[in-house]
Amino acid sequence: MEANVGLFNESFPPVMDGVAVCVQNYAYWLQQKVGGVSVITPNKMGANYGQYPYEVLDYLSVPVPFRHPYVTGIAQIDPLFRAKLSRRKFKIVHAHSPFSSGLMAAQVAKSQNIPLVATFHSKFKDDFKKVVPSDMLVDQAIKIVMEFFDRADEVWVPQASVEDVIREYGYKGHVEVVDNGSDLVADYPESYFEDSRRVLGIAPDEFVFLFVGQHIWQKNTRFIIEGLERIKDLPFRMFFVGTGYAADEMKQLVHDKGLDSKVTFTGMLTERDQITRYYAAADLFLFPSLYDNAPLVVREAAALHTPAVMIEGSTAATILRDGENGFLVQDSLDDFEARLRALYADRPQVRRVGAAASRSIVRSWEDVVDEVLDRYNHIIARKSQIRPLK
């Protein structure tokens, strides 16, 4: 069976993160434009892969230790999946993970003599350090990951600053920057923002903070909670959207800091309409992560005119200009507290900066995939005599 594009990744709904959202949107828009798209991913119990307008080939999986709800694959003992995959003849494959799915993409590329694109999304070293007690073993694991990227015909990063990370990890090849997009690009009427606050039970005078993402300590979630403790005299609400291994500990820390009445944990929200409501209702998006490379959630918040507060000098924060399309603080609770108090007292500035963020850092996924498709065709032309994607 001839196909066009194989998209390989470790996470896919109902496991939700920025890379899963990226793969979803690549798949949707590529299917609209050229068809013949297959997503290849480890399966997750309860998933309905038949709901998508493109093919999802799922294979046997096991949980990733200490990283709930993530799974990784064991396709070697899934003969039905391997038989299905062997019947797909791709023109190009794109790996969004260097692990089980990425290694499979590399095998397919080699066996079918087609191009392999690999996107470097994450700071894998931070993930390894969380579970591996030896720096030597962490370095060895990173070396293996970089050997995977060395096998790709082209390596992409989602924003320019991420090149510094992959170089630090030892990659010496050429890197291309291909932006992430947002599926929340639209002209939202003012009534939508007001209605979102009403639906979520937010009082008119309450200042709303929001975090969307994995509930893990690497994302500096402790910094958020400790910062909120310092301003609990102000009438604010804080929403944490998502899940992760640290969720229970984060809830306990909120309780210990006396913030239960102000902080709400929503759990994982898989419906985009639900998440959009929270973006629309929020005044500020708190994302002081030093772990992330190019978080989609910052762009998603900006699409709903909600500016982010990020750590100056972090990889993720390079898309922001302080006071213009976002807010930058030092990695200091004193500075974080002072900025939150100042922004609480100047809501007109928050609204101006949010509007600027929506204009400057938000790009539609359809527009991004037009660029991706053009890049795919150039890679195919260089690699072989395969007919281009049309």
C-alpha cells in the first residue's frame, strides 16, 4: 500500500503534550493537502484511534517508569503491527522522538531507501537525570540519542535557541529551524472571554493565573507555587491543567502553603474546547520552565491574548521581548513576586502585551505545514527519484 508520510512519535492522544499536539496537526493538515498520512505510535489503553481522518498504526506498549502517563513501545513482539507497517510504502518518514518510534522510522527509511527527518523537541538530558543516578550513564544515553539524529537526512528544531541545546548534546550536523504553530488561531469576540470566565466560575475582580503542561518538577512548578504563596493576600485564582508524576506532591505543597482556596488542579483536559476556555479566562500564563525548548502552550496562550511570564535567559523564553509580547523575570522568587504584584496592579498593560503576543508569536498550523510540505519535497528531490508529494 503506497503512502506519502509516516509520522513517528512516542506520545499521541490520549497522552497529551506539546509534541503530541504537533504530530496531530502535522497529520491533520498533511492529510488535507496530500493524503496518505500514517501516524505510528505506541498504544494507550482506552484510545480511540479510529476517530482521526488519517491512519494511526499503534503497537504494543509499556509504561515509562516514573513518567505517568507516558508509554514506550515494544513493536518487536507485535507481529500484527509489523505486518501492517511492512505493507506501507512511504515517500518520507518524520520522527518526533528518538526512542522506540524514532528507531522504527530509521529502520523504515533505510529499508525503503527514503528520507528520514528528525525533530529535536526535548531536553532529554533533564529527563534522564531524573531517573538515572549516574552522570556517566546519562552522558552515554545522550550519546545514543545523538547517534539517532546522526542517521537523519535532516534535523529540525522548533526555534532557533534550541540549536544551542542540541549542540551542547554533541550534535555536529546541519540544523533547520521549523516553527511550531497553533490550532487556536481565530478572531475570538470579547463575549467569548467574558463567557469563559463565567463558565469557569471566576469572579470579575479575580486575577487569573494559568499553567498548562506536564506536572513535573523539571518545569519549575515548585517556583510557581512558592511565588503564589508570597502574593496570597491578593484576590487571584490559579489553575494547573495537566497531569504528571509530581501532581500529588504539587497538590500537597499547595495545601502546605495555605493556597487550597485559590489553586485548582483540573487534571488532564483532552478536549481542545475545554483548554481554550482556560486560556481565554486567564490574565497571565505562568511558565518559568528552564526545561522546555519551545513550548507550544506559550503560543496557545498568546493566541487567546494571554501573555506569558517566563525566566529570562531560558531556552523557551527567546521568543519573548519583555514588556512587549510577554514578561521576563529573573530566576528569583523576589523578582517573580515583584513582577506579579506589578502586573496585578496594571491590567491595561497585561491586556496590551497579550494582544501583541497574539500578533507576534502565533502562527497557524496550516501555515506551518505548508512550509513543512515544501521542505519535504526538497528533501525527497535530493534523496531519490521518488515522485514529490502533491
